[in-house]
Amino acid sequence: MGFATDAIHSGQEPDPATGAIIVPIYQTSTFVQEELGKHRGFEYARTANPTRSALERNLAALERGKYGFAFASGMAAINALLTLFKSGDHVVAGHNLYGGTVRLFERVLKDFGLTFSYANTTRLEDVERAVRPNTRLLFIETPSNPVMEITDIAAAAELAHRHKLLLAVDNTFMSPYLQHPLELGADIVVHSTTKYLNGHSDGVGGAVILNDPALAERLRFLQNAAGAVLGPMDSWLVLRGVKTLAVRMRQHNENGMTIAQFLAKHPKVKNVHYPGLPDHPQRQLAKRQMAGFGGMLSFETGSLENAKTILKSVRLCSLAESLGGVETLISHPASMSHASVAAADRERGGITDGLLRISVGIEDVEDLISDLEQALAKI
Ligand code: P1T
């Protein structure tokens, strides 16, 4: 089936009990058993809940994977993934990850004996240099948050497998509509479903999708054992959001490109990070491995003062954390999404005090341009 068909139907068969076309919100903690050991596949809702199971099947289908697991947030999903590893194991990660991911690695998981090195994953020779005998995982974001660096997933998978590492890709910025890391050789995909998959800024969630049965069995055990599962209501909101993922992403692509081109031509803007622009250093790679350039971009205003002026002046674009919803959000990575990254590491990754990030929504793009035009006029 095609992607849009899968988004609407995969895992979302009519309810067997009633014929309801929409998967019900099974708001229950437990399931009555007919006799000892005899039940209909559900015992206790931390272990499995039919609404969550529907979402897990749906997300697995969209990522072209076999197994999906839904968690209470993107961070819970990444945390669960990292608990596949043991004290003493080493992880090589991209140098330009979401700040919360770096915080989890550096300020939580390090205390449990995992070690982390960071490399510019756009340069695979740097990644290779960071690999140690005890490295088990290569963890990347592509495009990276917020400077939109692109890593070659197929080449990263080849490198990872040559060193017997697993490759995990955070596919949050693209959504499965625009990028299929598992088909490019990655072993594991993670998502913050809070973003494009939900798409309506009304729920926090996360997911892990993979193909290997042994890893899936271990992750199913960990999901139940640690218990950071996505609740039925939030699972349902993602299921509902995903039905329109294909049409939303097409509009995010179109609006993203239009806003990027507008900013790139604007005399007050120093630099725009968007993989669809001709001067993006990995544009050819982006064209090859992505089905569109998406709705995320960042741009350099030149100073903290300029950034503040724009954030104070926008009327339609909302100043807020997060991304991937139908409404346009603008944010200041250095003090918001990436505040937990050390200042020197931020600078190295291009997250200056003058950098602003836009999650371009699907409003009428002329309205977004007028809003940005009047805000830029104030600096
Ligand atoms: O917020 P949560 O659902 O826990 O997801 C964390 C996360 C994971 N991966 C990526 C690439 C992300 O961007 C995020 C969350 N990001 C933001 C809140 C933000 O404003 O960038």
C-alpha cells in the first residue's frame, strides 16, 4: 500500500466488538480473564493496551519496520532504547542533537556507566575515529536540531555494521513521510511523536521502531518492566494525527521552502539553514535520502538583541518550544531547546545567541511572510 493509505488504515481496522471505524480509546487499566491463563491478548494496560497496540502497528508500518513501541514522550523512548545497553558500553552520538537528548546522556545515563562521545556525523571519518572497542551504538539525528546538518544514513549504517554497532536514527524532524531510515540500513528509529506524527500540538509521546526480533523482544520486556508507556488517550491523538500526515507534510514542505527562500533573500538575515536551499552543503545528499526538505529551518539574525526583537515582534508565529504542529512556532535554541547543552558545545555546533528556529506550519504562507517581514523590519 502507499504511504497515505497505510497512514489511514494500517493497524486501524474497524473495532472487532462494535464495527466502530475509529479505534476506540480503551481507557482501562486491566482486562477481565475468562479463567486462569485464558484471555483475549490483553491482561494489564502497562503491558499492552489495544489503543496503544493499534498505534504501535501503525507506526511500524509507516517506518517500514516490523515492531513499534510507544512511550510517554520522545525522551522516554530514547531512554528505553539506551537501556538496551549495559554499564561499560560506549555510544557515539551526533554533536548536534536535541538538547534534552544530550542532557539524558550526560546527566543521567553517564551515572549508570554508559559513556558517550560526540562527533560531527556529517563527516564519517570523525565518527570512525570516535569508535572504541566497547562502542555498541551510533546515535544520529538527521537533519539535526536546529542547524539542519544532514548525515548520510546508508553510509553511517555501513560504518556502524562494519564495527558491529547498531545505528539508531532520530527521525523526528522528517517524519516517516519524508525519510525511511530502516530502508537505508538503520537498525532502530526513534521519534518524538509530540511533533509531526501527532501534528496538532496536543500531546507528548515517543516511539521506537525496529526490525530485529531479538531486540524487539528485549525492548518489549523493558517497555513493560520500566513502564513509561503512552496512555490510551494520547495514543489515540497520535493515531488521529497520523491519518493526515501525508497531506500535512506536503504543505510543510511547500511552506518550508517558501519561507526559507524568503529569509535567504532578506537583507537583515545573515544565513539560513534549510536543506532545500542551493547553498546548503548537503543538498544533494538531502535530495537523495529525503522525499522532501520539510518544515524546519533556522536562521542567523546576527545578535541576541536582534533575535529578541524578532521574537517580541512576531504576531502570527508563536514563541514556543516544540515543532511539527500545524501552527508556526519560532524559538531561540540557545536559551530554549538547547539550553542544557554546554555553551562551548553550542557554539561549536553553530547554535549562536542570534540563531532563531522556525517550525513552519501549514497556515497561508503569505500570512507567515507578512508576519516575518514586519518583525524583521524592527531590527
Ligand atoms: O519532547 P519529547 O517528546 O520528549 O521529545 C524529545 C525530542 C527528541 N528528539 C528530537 C529531535 C526532538 O526535537 C525532541 C524534542 N524537541 C523539542 C521539544 C524542541 O523544541 O526541539
